Amino acid sequence: MLSRLETMVLMGMELPLPAIRRQIASGIDLIVHLGRLRDKSRKVLEVTEITGYQDGEIMLQPIYSFEETGEKHGKIQGVWKKIHGLTHIGKLLAAGYKETEKGINVR
């Protein structure tokens, strides 16, 4: 998705690729990947946090991932696996969310 976004920006204006990547890294917080499964259903497959820009690359950290557990009546079954916690929570806290020992909750 990020390379497609970079390509679209390059089609509209001439900017150096590192500048485009820095803008993407500073302007997007999370990527939600929606995909189509073998049973033709669509599911959120992964939630990834953009953690920054380093050495010419956008740094990504997966937060949640969908893991298939099997099929039931022709429908794919699965569970969400938490991979990492959020690194940058400042915007959530500023918006009124509270950090607890279990994570971030609405007050």
C-alpha cells in the first residue's frame, strides 16, 4: 500500500522519494489492511502502526493480525492476535482516552 501511495504522489509532482516517505510517515498513524479470503468474505487482516522514518524507510510495527483457525459451514474462522502494543499513544491520550494496565480505554 505504501509503495502505491508513493507512486501516486510521484505521478502528481516531482519530489524526492525520501521527502515523500517522510511525509507519509508523519501523516499516517495506522494502516488497516482489509482483504478478501478464500470464502469470498472480506475481513480486516492486519492493523499496523507507522512508527516513524529511519534510514530512508518507513518503519512499521504490526499491532493485530488475523489468524485463521479453520472453516465452519464454508466460512473461514479465525482469531485476532495481538502482536505489539501501540508505540505512539499521545494522540489517543490527548483525545480523551486513558491508559490502564490493560491498555488504552475510553474514560
